[in-house]
Amino acid sequence: MTLPAKNPLPQTATSWLMAQGRQDLAQYLVKLDALVAALAAGNLGTLKNAANDAAAHNQGVGVGQFYRNGSVLMVRVT
């Protein structure tokens, strides 16, 4: 699968972001773009296998990080 060409992301100095003090939105978009690119390229590295967030925590997975439950990709939220 080939991804479409990327359009440039909004810069943090873009007025519609700064007017509301939303620099965090621009930073989130940058991180989201990097994550989607890593997912598409299969570059997530070795993921820990855990049944749930508590088990993932015990294995050192941080909140917001990926782990897997068998063949299901999970994100630790608690």
C-alpha cells in the first residue's frame, strides 16, 4: 500500500492555532503524523504482549504507549 503524498502540517505559529492558545494542537498533529507514518511503515519496534493496561503497566509500558494483546494493537490509557 502506498500512502498519498503528505501535505505540510500547520506550523505552531499559524494564527488559527495561536488565537486560542492552541499550540498543543499543532504539537499533537505532528506526533499523530509521525505515529501514522510509523504504523504504515511497520516501524513500531518490538511490542510487549499484555492482556490489559494493568499487565502492560507491570511490564513497563507507559501511559500512551503501544503494546499488543495477541495480534491486537493496544494503547495504554490507565
